Amino acid sequence: MRKTFDAELQELNAEMIDMAAAAEDVIDAVTQSLTSADHDAAKGAVEMTKHMDQMERDIENRCLRLLLQQQPVARDLRTISAALKMVTDLQRIGDQCANIAELSGLLGNPGSSQAMKDIRTMSQKAGIMVKRSIFAYANRDTSSAREVVDLDDEVDRLFQAVKHELVELIVNNRGEADQAIDLIIIAKYLERIADHAVNIAQWAIYCVTGELAG
Amino acid sequence: MRKTFDAELQELNAEMIDMAAAAEDVIDAVTQSLTSADHDAAKGAVEMTKHMDQMERDIENRCLRLLLQQQPVARDLRTISAALKMVTDLQRIGDQCANIAELSGLLGNPGSSQAMKDIRTMSQKAGIMVKRSIFAYANRDTSSAREVVDLDDEVDRLFQAVKHELVELIVNNRGEADQAIDLIIIAKYLERIADHAVNIAQWAIYCVTGELAG
């Protein structure tokens, strides 16, 4: 028996939430790998992103099938086309996490410098942004979506602070330059993760209002 | 009338070559934006990567359709599954170019420092790697594929040199630290583009030998 369109949309919702949960898990693993030079966490993060590639493909296929077979209009069309765009952002988040894990696997003792603390805070905030942006989509909650945009400003400020702190470190302690550069690149990836969360939040707003910001 | 399977494979080949050409064009635009602080080239690069997103989707759809309808075996199966993986790498190359363009659009006069020269060389080599890796796939030429792997070593060496040169710059001229950090991140993106070209080359080898290296 053919599933009803509503049931299909509910399944799509569930798949999106699953993929967002996977993105949160991988951000957690990456945060863990930054906290304690935990190389297993770094390896685990890379494995988790491979699973996200498959999730992306499954969701894309469902969306394309729904678009073709059901020719949805108005809000349903927005829901499906937004999902199609958002999975790309979720998948890119996975990519950035894999990139971070690759670098964090090479770090020595990450220590407890201010830069390291700020990087961990960036990582936590980025995780919250991803969670909240998908919550906004799943619950048609535009105020959560707007919170994500505000959080992005905090992440951007932290990125500037991290850069500044690490430039200080390079100037004062040349021997730590290599590690400092790796940390700057990690912070840049975290900043990109936050940007992807903002994209997701903007698609969530689009689902409700039909208007695409940004 | 239904197209023959061989005709479909030839079209797939042509689409892959087109997408590789698009990747080369966007790398050229990015190289241009690095050479002369050409902000139009940077903007153009971002636009070009959007077109690559659509190409990726079209090729993926063709591959999935061929896999489902034709149930290919042996070499044909390898050709199609390799294409499915390679488009992801081509698309990621587009992504990295967009990231570079975003940063290079913010650069002041890029100047003619050794680091800038090395970054341009990285960019040119990365472009050659992408071209050669797709040539290897399209012509089943494993020796071209292996050249790509060798070129990657050169790009990695240049990346280390760029980091070293820019750390020097930061230490000696604190006022240029921000631009130096942006250039290090750009060099990191170029290094990732070269990595994706290596992935493509390895898929090209897989098409011929059935063995996946790396």
C-alpha cells in the first residue's frame, strides 16, 4: 500500500532529526578529541561522518522521490526543498568535523591555554547551534532559528579572540607556532560549522515564512 | 527509444569531464583572485561553484538510475560507482574554492612575498592535479593517476613552506598577522583541494584495476 504523503513527510522529519543528532554526536566527539588529546575520539568522529554521508544520500533520495511523485505545493514544497538544502549543510558540518578530527589527532597535549578554552567554547556553541537550528525546522519555530543567528555572532567573536591569542603565542613562543597554526585552522573550521547552522536556521525560517534571509 | 547502456556511459564520461573542467575554471578564477586582489574573480568563483552543485546532482542522478535500471557488473559497475564517489570530491573542490574566494575577496594587495608566490604555485599545481586525475579516469590511464599522487607531495611541501614563511612574517611584523593567518587558511584549503584530486586519481586507478589504494 502506498504511504500517505503526510506519513512520508513525518518520516522525512524523523530522518532530518536523526541526521542532526548524528551531527551533534560528531561535534561532541570532536570537542572530546580537543579536550584531552583523545585520539580514539578523533578516529571515532571520522567514522561517524561516513555514516552521515549515507544519511545525506537517503534523505536526498526521499526528497527527490517526494518532489517527483507528489508534486507538492506551498508549505509542503518548502518543507521538502528546505530539507534538500539542509542535508547539504549537515553533511558539510560532518566534513568540517572530520577535518578537525584529522588535525586534533595530531595535537600534543592540548593544555589549558585561553585559546584552547575558547576553542572548546566555540565547539560547544556550534553544537548548540546545530541542535537548535534543526529544532527550529522540526517545530516550525522561528524564534529558535533567530537565536541561532545571535549565537553565530558569539562564535565569530570567539574566533577573532582565538586568532589574537594564538598570534600572541606565535610571537612569544616560536617553538609552538606549528601547534598554534593547527589550532587556528581548527577554530576556522568551527566557525564554518556555525555558518552552516545559520544556513539551516535560515531554511527553517523559510519553511514557515516562505522568505529566505541572508 | 531507450538509450543504449554504452551511450549512457559515454554521456556520464562527458558529464564528468565537464564537471572537472568547471573545477579547473573555478581554481583558475581563485588563482586569479589571489594574484591581483581581483574581487570580481573572487565573486565569479563563488557563482561558478553553485553551478557545480547542480552538476553534482545531475551526475549522481544519472549514476543512481544506471545502477538501478541496468544492474551493471565488473568494469561498468566500477566506472559508475567511481563516478558517484568522484563527483563528491569535485564538489568539495568547488566548496574549498568558494572558501578561498571568500577570504581572498577580503585580502588587501596580495603583494609578491615568497609566501604569496608559493600559494600561487600551490594553486596552479592543484589545478593541474584535478585536470590530470579526471584525464586518468576518462582515459583509463593509471600512469597519469600516479603522477597526481606525486604532485601531491609537492603541494604538501609547499604548504609546509608557506606556514613557515608566514610564521616568520607574524613574528617580524605583527601588524600583518591577520592577513598572514588568512593566507595560511587559504593554503590549507589548497592542500585539501590537492587531497581531493588524489582521491579522484585513486578512483581512476580503481576503475582499471578494481583495487582501491590509500
